Amino acid sequence: MSEINKIFILGGAGFLGYHTIKEAIKRDYAVKTVDIVALSDDLKFNDEGKVEFIVQNFFALTDKEIVDLICGCDGFVYAGGVDDRIVPKKPARKFFYDTNVLATARIARLAKEAGVRNFVLFGSYTSEFAEENDYLRENNYQQEAYVETRLLQEKAAMYAGEGSMNVSVLRLPYIFGTMQGKVPTTSMYVDMLRGQEFMPVTTGGFATITANQVGEAAIGALENGEHRKTYAPATGYISYEDFYKKILKELGQTETTKLQVMTFDELEEAYKEDEKLTDTQGIEHGIRQVNMLRANSMELKLPTDDAYERLRVNKEDTEKIIDETIKASNTRN
């Protein structure tokens, strides 16, 4: 474990980057952050001496410019990248490789060159299940384009750090929380259920964490400074049925929308047809529809040890934060 004085946060105007800055300031760290857009005036940090915010297309800079920008920082949080909500043109594997793996490998290499000692990458909990869930592995979940490149992204960052920079990864589950001026990703579920009389729902559920807790976990991982360490910092769990019920309550549709819990076997054919449809359109999901259904039909819970014991995040009222997130996602209320 090495002492940290100044932290570079890539993506400071983003949802997770912003909450990480808040936690860094709370722990009295100086922060330098860069994003392609500026924070709105009502979100800007008052302590200008603690936060240096640079509006810049970071990835378009030369290697030397990036090293010069990072110099003086001994911690780095990589809060950039894309997730599997993006459905790119085929082949999906190339898209996720270019945007996540190559970009991360380059920045990790330059961060080490700039003198960074501890580097934290925001990854995905799909990597955790790709390594640990036997049933998903039997069905080649770990070979899905998004999942495989997320695993490769971790390794690329770790190899770049060998010798003098500790690299650790947060395999983040579904994140709830709000940020002024940003519509939560939960809005896609709200819009999907809005005005519907019937909606099938899968039998499974997903691990959760709050945005504040992600910030705490990121700084905790930096402070731990353990090389090649992966964390899956979950603090809660919710089933898809209960999640949908919360959305229906917010929409005032509890009496007008029928939810039907359906098994993997009952939904598989429909998802196979959807796979064929996207194939004809020349696009490809990072996790193919049938394997996404397979995962969504399972109770993908995670132990809370990484969050509470190893990264020492604080407990929050998760139910309240989920409700607040859904409310903020209802942009037509």
C-alpha cells in the first residue's frame, strides 16, 4: 500500500466519475479530472483548490500530452468506457475491443509512465459471473463479445501496470443513484413499461450498489493499492419482478399493467427470433439475446464482503435510493 496525494479521474462529468470526485474530496484528496464536457454551474465543486477540472477530448491527445496532463498524480480512476447497452454494427467484438480494451491499455501504460502508483478500473460484474458461474460458463457466456473484452480489458490494464503501478478492478453491478441534469439509465425500463397492459418479466434478479458507494469503493481500492486485484462490490439485490413493480408504482400502473413472470424456456424462442432480426439488420449485441435471457433468468447475487469489509463502503438505504432513481427516470411525470 502506497500513500496517495492527488488523484486523476477520467470522466469527471459522468455519473460515476462525479460521485468518485465527491468521495475523493470528502477524504481530503486533491483531484485532477478531465472530460469532454464541463459540469453545469450548479454541480461545480466550490473548492477550486482541491479540484482541477479540464474540458478536453482526452483520447484525442498525443501520448506526451496525456503523460504531461497526468504528471503529479499518484492515483488514477478510469471511469470511462462503454457498456453492453450499446448495440454496435457487426462485429460487436471489434467495437468493444477498440473502445474498451485498446483505450484502457493505452491510458494505463501512459499513467504508469506519468508516475501513477495506483490505478483503479471501473469494470463490469459480467466478468465475475463469466469466471465464477458454472452454468453460464457451460453456455459460453465468457465468450460473448462484451464479456470477453471486459475480461481482456482487465488483463490489459494489469499487464500495463506491471513493475511499478498497482492495478485493481471494480466489477460493478447495477448502479442506482441520481445526478442533477442526468437521466438515470433506469429510464429505459420506465419507458418500456409506460402505458403497457401486459409485460413479461424474467425469473431472475441482479446485484446492486449505489453511486455514492461506487465512489467510496473506488477510493477504497486506490488506498488498498493491491495489484491484479478484482472486487465485485455489491451491497444489495433486487429481483426483476420487484424492480418492475416499483416502476409500475411510480407510473401509477399497478392496477392496469399485468406482470407475468416467465421462465427461460418460455421466453427462449422469442429471444432467438430477436437474435435473427438483429443479425439481418447488421448489428450485434455484446451479449447475445439468448445468453442475456439466460443470465436474466438467474438470481445473480453477490456477497457483500468486497464492499463492506475489503473496501469499507458505508451502508445506505438502498430501497429508498432505488425509488428515487426510478422517480428521476420518469421524465414524463
